[in-house]
Amino acid sequence: MTANTESATKPTIDQLPLEHSYAALPPAFYTRLQPTPLSKPYMVCGSASAAALIGLDPAEFNRQEFIDVFSGNSVLPQSQPLAAVYSGHQFGVWAGQLGDGRAILLGEAAAPGSPPPGRLELQLKGAGMTPYSRMGDGRAVLRSSIREFLCSEAMAALGVPTSRSLCVTGSDQRVMRETPETAAVATRMAPSFVRFGSFEHWFYQGRHDDLKILADYVIDRCYPELRDHAQPYHALLGEVTRRTAEMIAGWQAVGFMHGVMNTDNMSILGLTLDYGPFGFMEAFNPKHICNHTDQQGRYAYTMQPQIGHWNCYALGQALLPLIGDVEETKAALSVYEPAFKARMDALLHAKLGLGTVEESDSALFDRMFSIMADSHVDFTLFFRHLGDLHRDNASGDEAVRDLFIDRAAFDDWAVQYRARLLRENSNDVQRRLAMHRVNPKYVLRNYLAQVAIEKAQIKDFSEVARLLAVLERPFDEQPENEQYAALPPDWASELEVSCSS
Ligand code: AMP
Ligand code: MG
């Protein structure tokens, strides 16, 4: 088939082929069920690049059939909807059984000849109650659905491993949170939504046969290179640990804070998963807590790397019966620190436009973060403007220097940084280009999301689409969208995000 006829034969939603490897697992792993319809659903926004991953034409977003499927109002004959069970540690405490309380898996889709990750699970979030809803209503509100949609697409564009988001549909149907809101359904995609907590679920029940079935499933589907490994479960833990460490280094480098790093929100693929009260660092404060519900600061920015390690330990504990040996389990977990350090170090060197490594670099980085914190410097703008600095004189300093309350502290640091650039004979033009390829100009600031949400709440969805388009090209200058790179307005300091969604 030629490329032309292939594009001409893109499936409509009702023709989309779906597979069901998860549904082939034993019945104890999930409950089959139907989504609960939403009254008069409408399209809020869709991601064309996410649609392309499963070979769907974005023109489908406007068809009623598509809206009906992705609001849970109609069920494709080829889908086998189910909600998965899992457990987890929440805020460091064993929480027992959780599960897809409002998420429903439709099946797995793939674009013909699609590059890795290949098949992607399609999951509706907010499509009604399941046996795992506990006290919840099975719904998601428009606000949190738009935040998850925008952030997953933004993170993908930033190059951070993440689940994707196909679309958000909405309805005027009321949902009670702190105040009445309206319901929405976000459709997510990932090669698998299996979490650390999926393994903990079987471990804490002593069901080691089921634990093995799950591990074999994950290896077979997501880590096929480990199938013939002499110690596949040990290798699996090592690989998940490495991916998790590298993902969190990616978060730190763009100032992303997840907000709820419970083990039930940790992807077995090392993907950023379950966007709730997340945030991007603005005025730099390493102790910043983005989740209003997290009063102890367990998931503060500076804590994320060690919490990631803690979570891998929880996974290691759960995999211990399969690995069979405590020392081997510890050996697999020991990958975390060096993997995090190596990735973080590489990312920081890239962020500062350094092509070589010197022993004194960590002192340069530490001092930089220390003066950034003292002056509450905007994280994103600092690194972006730093690219404009010149090696031999201060003529390019203005934009970055102006971010500092303590200008003298910046000037002192800039002397060291310039000396460092000189030692590696750094070229201003090339360094600026390279730095702008890794230091985004545009991130999903809370206030930008809030503006888009408030418009969407009065049925103007144009700002969601516009913001998505900006965030899909975070490293491009986009002079026409300059205002999206601006510091947050005063009212933004009142914004609070919590676990309520
Ligand atoms: P989260 O903190 O969002 O990861 O949610 C923790 C658990 O609560 C997960 O098992 C969710 O599926 C479930 N959950 C959260 N919100 C709701 C809701 N509105 N209805 C049902 N279950 C929910
Ligand atoms: Mg969750």
C-alpha cells in the first residue's frame, strides 16, 4: 500500500481496530462493565498528534459518533470495556485496594506500522462508577480534565515520558465538588496503565501466582527484550527503576511537580501518569508544594527524586517473591541513584549549554539554584534567558539579570559561569541555539490553564486549543504568542490545586 492510499483509508472511529490483551488476563484482575452515559456530550478539545499515534484522522473529533464513544455514551462493538484493580501506598501509608475508580479501558489501538510504543491502551477517565469507586462518583470535572489533557500533551512535547491524551468531552451534567461543577471525560493513551500498585495488590494478598502472571504480562507486552533474560523479574525491577529515575530527572529539569506520587500513580513504564494537582515551578523554591492537600510537603519539588526511589522500593518489595533474593532485589534498586544523577547531570549541563564536564560544575549548579531560590527567580524564564548571555561580556545579561532581586548575587555567579564557558571555548551562537532546544519558553503555568478553563466553563473552547498549540512547540520562539511566556499575574498567587478533581 502506498502512503497516499494509506492516508485515504484512515479508519473512522467505528472502524478502529482494537485488541484486548489486558482483558485476556484472569478475571480477578479487572471487572468488565459499561461506561455510564453523560447527558448531551460535546467536544471540548482533541489532540491531532495523539490521534496520529493510533492512526485516527483528527477530522473525527467533530463527528457525533466520536463524541459519543469518548464520552462513554456509545460502546464500540469491538471494545471490551473494563476497570482494573490495583492497590497502593498513599502519602507513605498502605492504603489497600484502590483501582480504576473512574477510569474505563476500551481496548488497545495502534496505527498501522506505527513506531514504538506501538499499541496504546485507550482509557476513558470520568466515565462513571466502577466497583473500585469507593466513596467517589466515578466522574471527573471539566477543570481537571482540561488540566490533564493539556499537561500530558505539553509533557510529551517537552520530551518527558508521559501518558498521552486524545481528547476531552464535556457535558452540562452537574458534579459536586467543593462547589458544583460540570462533568467531563478525558481519554488517555499509554502502552499500559499498569502501576507499581498493581503489583503491590497481589503481593499484599500473598497471591504470588497472580503476581507472576502480571509480571509476565508486563514483560511480554512492554519489555519484550527481557523475555529471554536469565533473571527476568530482577531485570524488570532494574529497568523500571532506571526509567523512573530518568523520568524524575526529566521532571526536575523542567520544574514539573507531580503532586501525588503515590505508588498507585507510578507507571510500570516510567511514564508520568495521573495528572492531578501538578504544577510547574515558577518563583523558584526547592521546597515548593504544588498540591494544597499535601501539607507535610512529602511531594515537594526537592523531595521528588527520593520519593521516586522510595516508590521503587515499594515495587521491589512486591516483586521480592518473584526475584527470590533480598540482595538481588537491592542490587536492582541500586540502579536508581546513579541513573538519576547521570541523567540530572546531563540535563543540567545541557540547560547551561555546557559541552564538557568539570569537577567544579556541581558547585556552579548548586550556587545557581541557591541564588535562584534567594531571589524567587522564575524557573522557566531563568534558563530560557540564560541562553542570551554572552561569553565575553555582560551585554546579553539584561533579561536574566532582571529576574533577580539580588542582582549582585547574579553578577557574581555570572563571572564564574563566563569563566566556565571560556574554558571550554564556548561559541555564543551555537550555545544559544542548543540551550533554546532544551530550555522551554512555554510551560503549562497554572494561570494559563486557569484562563483556558474559565473560558471553557462558559463553552468557549478556543483558548484550550490555542494553549495546546503553543505548548506543542515549547522550545520555539513563537513571537506571536509572547504573552504565554509571561510571568504569572498577581491573581495567580491565589490559585490552589488539590486532590479534588
Ligand atoms: P488519585 O488520587 O486521583 O490517583 O485517586 C486515587 C484513587 O481514587 C484512584 O483509585 C481513583 O480511581 C479513585 N478516584 C479518584 N476520584 C474518584 C472519583 N471521583 N470517583 C471514583 N473514584 C475516584
Ligand atoms: Mg491515581
